[in-house]
Amino acid sequence: MSRYWSDIVSQLTPYVPGEQPKIDGLIKLNTNECPYGPSEKVLAAINGHNTEALRLYSDPQALALKEAIADYHGLSVAQVFVGNGSDEVLAHAFMGLLKHDAPLLFPDISYSFYPVYAQLYGIQTRPVALAEDFSLRVDDLLAVGKNGGIIFPNPNAPTGIALPLTEVERLLQANPDSVVVVDEAYVDFGADTAATLINRYPQLLVVRTLSKSRALAGLRVGYALGHPDLIEALTRVKDSFNSYPLDRLAIAGGVAAMQDLEWFESTRQRIITTRERLVAALEARGAQVLPSAANFVFAQFPGRDGAALAAGLREQRVLVRHFRRPERIAPFLRITIGTEAQTDALLAALDVVLAAAP
Ligand code: PMP
């Protein structure tokens, strides 16, 4: 290709999402979705929606949703930003809050969208190596010194390891001058939220999603919590890009999801219970499983090839996620917590694969 836009094709390396298979009957444990359907109240809000109103634009402020989120967290509407999935919220944060003359810091093993956004928006980066045990060390982040922002998931992905809130706070105290983004996509499965620190640290942005613990990955709703100045900056970026990021159905379903506390509590507890059973069953089969506070586990079977295990499981019609790079995590499988029946099927498939020669 010789045209000027071919530069994009040759220079931009996009994020590669996990497979969304077109084949029926696969047990899908590869992209950390919720194995249970969303709350009945969400379905009722969407089904009962006045579809004739779809000819009208949605509320550009998505005020009803912001109010429901603000109520849930005990914050004000001015401290809430909403977007089309947390990926879009993160993209706006990269665009508006993280572009500086010093490098953006993030763990070297982390959500692989971060380097993609950084490249897209021309942001310098400095990956910070995880410790030997795959935990994130605040001292290692602080040791870098001047930075143009810090971003990390808590719990981290794909490791599942949580950073204690005291450590998040220590980082905020020692890093007052640049934005710290805590990506809490998986926080509801066992980590402590930094949302409780919002009123004390004006440089803190907490990013959340309804995709995991509220079973709405297909509705595309994410949000951020932070000081009104940070939220205003994000809103200006959004309004310069797409002033109607959420459609009417997403707003209606999102409100119901934030309000159905009973469904939320029982579903996340169910997933945590299944996770504990899966961890024990994997360990009984010789796996090394990193301590998970998420709706997935990251596990390796010493001496076994991660790619071959993932391929073997696929032959047994079970889909898990395997990352070839960085090399340090190539032996691992990232396995989403499924239903109890899916977990039984996974373990049965694993027994077949492990019984075959390595
Ligand atoms: N952050 C992390 C750490 C994730 O793993 C994901 C899911 N791939 C997201 C953000 C984005 O989720 P969504 O866009 O569905 O809200």
C-alpha cells in the first residue's frame, strides 16, 4: 500500500479481544463475562422501554444513570462520568487526562489495552515490572519518579491479584501531581474499592464497568468516579467526540442494574463461591493458581505448555484465554469463572487433556 493512510495500518497495533466464537455449544470461559443472565429488573426496564422514543436522541448527559451511580456510591452527580463500556471511558481518560511530558506508568503485565491507547494518543509509557510473585509493588511505581499519570487494574488482569486499599492510598499520598487511574473492572469479586477515597484525592479516577459483576457486557456501560474537575475534563473530551455515547436502552438497563442490590449481591457471591471450588480443584490437579480477587483465575500446570493446554481444552469444547506474551505468563491459562455445571465440564475436559502426554 502506498497511500498515506497505509501508515496507520503499518504503525498502529490494535488490541486483540478474546474470541467471541460463532460455533454453538462451546463452554465460553475466555473473556470474563458473567455466566448468569442479568437481573430480571434490568430485563424488565429494557423490555418495557418505550421503543417509539428510539427515534429521539438519548440524554447526552445520561443523567438518570449518573444519578443511580452517584446514589450507589454515595457521591454527587458531578463526580460521575458515564461511557459506552469502560473501554471508552478509559480511552477518554487517555486522551484528556494522561497526555503529558512524562511517561505514563502501568504494570508490565496488565490490561493490554493500555499500551494501545497510549500509542494511539502519542503518550510516552513506562511499564513497571511486577514482582516475582506477580504482585504490583507501589514502591516500584514510586521509584520511577516524575510521571504523566499512573494506571493499573485492581484487581490486576490477567493475574487477578488485588492491591490492598492501604497500598493504593500510599500511592496517592506519594503521587499528588499526576492522575492515578484505578481500573476496577473486577473489584466486586473480592478487592476493596478506591471509590471511598474519591473525596480525599482530587487526582484519583476510579473506572468501573457493568460488564462483569452486573452481567451486561453486551449493553456497553462503564463509568468513572472522580473529582468534579477530572469529570469535567472527561466530559469535554466526550463532547468533542460523541456527545451521545449511551443509547436509551443502555441508560434504562444501567439504572435498573445499579439499583438491584439483591441480584448484584447474590450473583457476585455465587461467583466467588464457585471460584473457591475451582481453585481447590485446580490445585488438587497440580496447578499453581495465583491468588484471585476477580471473576477469573490465572493458573499454570508446572511442566505443561500453556498454549497446548488451551488448544487441548478447545478440542474438548472449552474456551479459555492464553497469552503468548510476555513470555513470563505464557505457561498460564486465564479461566473465567462459569456456572457450577460449566466448572464441572471444565474440570472433566482438563482431566482428559492432562491425561494426554505433555
Ligand atoms: N478493564 C479491564 C481490566 C478489563 O479486563 C476490561 C474487559 N476486557 C475492561 C476494562 C473493559 O470492559 P468494558 O469495556 O466491557 O467495560
